[in-house]
Amino acid sequence: MTEKMLDVLYDSGNNELSNERAKCKDLCYEYNRLHPSDIEKQREIIRILFGSTKDSFTVTASFWCDYGYNIGIGENFYVNHNCMILDAAKYVWG
């Protein structure tokens, strides 16, 4: 879907984009409800959610984003509590 966002005027009301945002919000909700000690499940959800990750990263709950697949993170990436990334466009951190 990223290509569609880049090729045409971005319309956040587009049904396909709305469905993708809903899927992302469900993953964020699941992530934010995990026990802090459940590191493996946290990493699994972030790997599903983000477009790319390296091996070493920490995303401390709570975390929210729009689509997820537009986010790429580098090695030793760290983000603290209450992070919100508005990712209607592709960006790689780190």
C-alpha cells in the first residue's frame, strides 16, 4: 500500500488505508497490553508491525503508530514510554 500512498494524493479515508490503520491499531493495542516481562511476544509484535528491524531494539509501552510498515529501525534502537509515530510516509530510524 505504501506505493499507492506515494503515487496518488493521500486520502486517509480510503477503505484500504482505513483497514490497514485498524489492523495496526489492533497490533498496538495488543502490544501495549503485554506484561513488561514478556519480551519475546513484544519483539514478535514489533517485527510484524514494523517494515524492518535489526536484531537489537527496545520499544517501551505504550507505543502507537498509524500503519507500522512505514517504520524501519536500526541496530540498538530504543524508544521510551508513550511514543507515537505518525508514519503515513516511509522513515527509517537509527
